[in-house]
Amino acid sequence: MATLTKIWPRALVRASGGPRYAVALAVDALGTGLLRPFLLLYGVTVLELSAPATGVAMTVGIVVGLLCMPMVGRWLDRGARSTVVAASMLVRVLGVALLLAAPTGDVWMFATAALFLGIGNQAWPAAHAALVATIAHGRERDTALAAARSLRNAGLGVGALLATACLAGGTTALQVLAAVTGLAYLTAATLAWSVKIRATTPPPTKGTNAETPPRLRTILAANVIYAFCLNIPEIALPLIIVTQLHASPMWSAAIYVANTVLVVTLQVPVTMLMSRFPRRVVLALAGVVLTASYLGCLAATSLGHGWAAPALAAISVVCTLGEILYVGSATPLITTLAPPHLLGRALARLQLSTGFGLAVSPAVITALAPHGATALWGSLAAATLLSAAAVATEKERGEPRPATDEEVTPPHVASPPQAAAPPPHRRPQPQAS
């Protein structure tokens, strides 16, 4: 099995879509960080909506946004790449414009704005993964996807910090942040569209597994449970620390900051380190690590109030490592198993399962937490461990040799911006003595 042990920054940027696309990702992430964490606050303070109405509108926007994924998948399977990425950014420009135009008390316009923002947020991951999978292949593709996640988390973190510093300005500051977010989305969409990457995939060969898509039911079902880990630092741990342990909210902030820093710094090196193992094995290992972190949280909550919060903060590092393993293997595994002409629909189905997990996890976590630590952490641990076991042992019908993660024939890239660029780094071959 090919193992990626070293990659040059220039080759990584090229494999990720090129310099302009990298700038587009950074600008998009920065704009998202300015507004998304404070969208609920915008509805409550600027539009003077009730908190329940604002929350329901945001949830409906996320869930309905998922319904666009089948259409996005078919669009990608027709060869579109950078166009779909740009469209996912432009639709969020429309959402921000509706936010700025919404009159006070208009919950329907706020809900429509949340819908367009939700559509863009749900469509972007699949479109981005398809674009990277068209340019880069094998383990270089895995690293390129990991690098994009690191860049995106860095942009989100910086944007959130800038927005937090500006919140002292009240409602006017929130409106300014929304306007800057819209400009950032528009700039990012223009840059993404300008790279003009498109794929032309060969028709499936008769008599092969490429005629029909792999069902991937086990992976997609497990992915719903895995996706809960993305909300542990933001929802589960703050909920336990503040409402049950009655500890300082600073612990929650420290956990969130640590999660962001670890993802930014470790996503690429950990993905490269794990490239010596099959992607399915890494995905199963991620489930084991997450299960261990949930059991650690269960043990930490039994400590005294003076020790429980620091213990949870320490264990959150293990949860973040499981998250890094999960994100670094789930999407690459799907891009490996899906035939080229069905890559878009496979990625859309993955995003559907991820989005569903993220949508239901707050309700599940908040419903289990009042019943005690065992109900919350024990249930999460059991479900995640079962999912990891299913991923490790199940072989889906129509799946092309997952045990070795062999690559299917890559799609042809139509007129990429770096078409004339030299190939990625090559190690010098030793001369015969």
C-alpha cells in the first residue's frame, strides 16, 4: 500500500486546487466564523425574535438544506466541480442579504435566510471533496482534504475571535459583521469559480461493480453516530460543565479553543501518519478512540466538582484525536469506494448522513444529559463502539476491495488551472554504485 510520508507545501497547494482556491477557502472560512456562531444572537438582538422561534428557524434551515444534497450529487456527477463550490458560496450571499434586509420581528425572512445559509453550508463539503478528488489521487488526496480542513478551522477560529471582539458594538456590530460575511462569501465564490475545474468521467464498464453505486449503508449509518463527536466540544461538554458541575464557563471556552488548535495543527500530520493503514481500519480506530473518550468523560464526572472540569478538559483532547482520525478517513474512504461517475452522489449521501447526525445530536445529548452521566456517556460509547465494529467487519455489496483500499480509475480533469505545472515532488532515485 502506498504511504505518504512527506509532501511539499507547493505540491499540497496544487493538490488542494491551487493558490486561488486556497485563498477562496480561507476567505470563506473567515466570513463563516464571523457570523455562524452568532446567528442565533443576530435573530434575538437585531431582529428581536424570541429565542425559541430563532432556534426553530435555524434548525429548519439546516434540515431543509439537506434536501438539496441529491441535486448537488447529480450536478457533481455531470462533471461540475468549481462551479458547484462557487454556487454553495453564492447561495450564502443571498442568505446574508436576506438577513440584512429582514425587518424587525419578521421570523419568516429570517427563516428563509437561514435556509439559504443552510443550503450553502450543506452543499459545500461534498462539492469541495469532489473538486479535490478530481485533482489529487491516492494518499495525496487524503492529505489535501486534511489540509483544507486545517485551513478552514483556522479561518473559523480567527473569524470567531474577531467577531467576539466586535460584539461590544451591539446590534450595529452584528449587522456590520453580517455585511462583511456577505462580502467574504462573494469574494470566495468569485475566486473559486475562476479556477474553472471540471471533471469528465468515463462511462462505467459493463460487468463491473462500477455499473451501480456501492450501497455503503453500514458506513453511512455509522457516520451518523460518528458525527456526534463534532458537537461534543460545543454542546455536550459545556452542558455538563455549566449545568451539572456548576464550574466556570472558562473551561468550556478552553475546550473549544484546544479543539480548534489541535485540529489546525494535527489534522495533516495525523492523516499522513495513518496513511500506512487502510482507510477503513483508520475509521474503525477513530470509533474506538471516541469510545474511550466517552468512557473517560463518564469516569471524570464521578470525581469531585473541583477535579471533574479539569479532567473533562483533559479527556476532550482524546475526543479531538478521535475526531481527527474520523474526519481524515471518512471522506477519503467514500471517494475511494465510489465509481468516478457516481462520486458526487456518494459524497452527497455522506453529507446527508453527517448533516443528519449533526442535526439530531443536540436533541439527543440534551435529552440524555438530565438522566445522568451513565445515560449520556454510556449510550454514546455503546453506539460508537458498535458503529466502529460494523465499519471494521462489514463488506458492503458492490464495494470494490475495501480491505486494501485500492483506487478506482480517477476521473479526467478538464482544463485545470495547473494543467501545465510539473508533477508533484519526486524523490531523487539513488544511483547504482
